[in-house]
Amino acid sequence: MLVAPSILSADFGNLQKDIEMINNSQADMIHIDIMDGVFVPNISVGIPVVKAVAEIARKPLDVHLMIVNPEKFINTFKELGATWLNVHYEACTHLNRIVHEIHEAGMKAAVTLNPATPVCVLEEILPDLDMVLLMTVNPGFGGQKFIEGSISKVKKLRELIKATGSHAIIEVDGGVTLETGKRLAQAGVDVLVSGNTVFKSQDPIGTIGLLKKL
């Protein structure tokens, strides 16, 4: 299991401490949510924060763009050091073009689906993707309750990946705990994004280790 702590739940008053904690843990990447207050009803961090994180981080950056017109910022996030760039299916009119632009910029391309968006919409693009991120809560805020239907959605996506010959891995974000994480792992998830479960833990490094073992 790959683990991507989400800094949306980190202590922004002492962000360096939390990034260094991730550096010293078994985490595989750092998940950064970029929200614009338009595509989702919240505003999170912007380019200066990502730049600051990139200067400290020793783990790959998994940047999740919850914004309109994400194509405008592909080169910006490449220059900031992103390894993975996640764009929402619902925000992209020309998804195929954007995926290829992400690859041309030298990053790994991921597409995110909101809870109500079926996995079948990705059938044509799946062979070109490196990762699919399934939102297991409605995007915009941390600490939400896990949507139970997400388990069957993961299984459907795993079947579709196999049917299309895609090599994309499956990431999930929202309501991931040790309990839901175990069920998601059994359903076929490759990457667990976890915010509150990690950062509200008395032992964040230990919790990351437990998530790795699921």
C-alpha cells in the first residue's frame, strides 16, 4: 500500500514540522489539495505554499487541482516540482489534451472523479493515465464521513482498468481511516490519501506505518 498524507489537515502554523515528519515516515508521497473556491466551495493553499513545501519535502508531491481551467497551471506545478498532477474529469472540457500536456511537461497524469461521477466515463482515457483518484467524500473540506458506495466503485474501476489494459493505479481520498483503509485495500486500492487520521494521531509516523501495512 502507498500512503499519501494530505497536508490539508496539517498544522499550517508549523507546516515545516509536519512536512519533516512526513519526510521521516514511511509515506510515499505528499498530497496537496489546491482549491479555488469556484470548482469547490472552499479555498485552500496556493502557489507560495506549494513552493515552500517543495523546498522542504523529500517525498514526491501529489498535487490535486480542485480548480477550474487546470490546464493554465500545468507548467507552473511542473516548475514547482510536482511529480503527480491530478485534474478533475468534471473540470476538463478537453481531458485528453490536458492529460497529454501533463505528460509532455514531464509529470505523471492522474484524473480525479467526484463521488457521483461513474468510472465508465474514463474508459477511453484510462490507457493514457498513470493514476485515477476516486473522491470518497464530496471535495472541498477535510474530515468528512466516508461514502460507503465507494467500495463498489473501486471494484468497478479495478475491473475497467483490467479490461482496457491500463496500468493506472487507484488512489482514494476522503474519510480514510485504518478501518475504511483496510476495506479499500481489499477492494483494490493502491494509494491511500489520509489527512485527519494521520495528523490528528498521537503518533503520526506510527499511523502512517499502520496504513502502509493494510
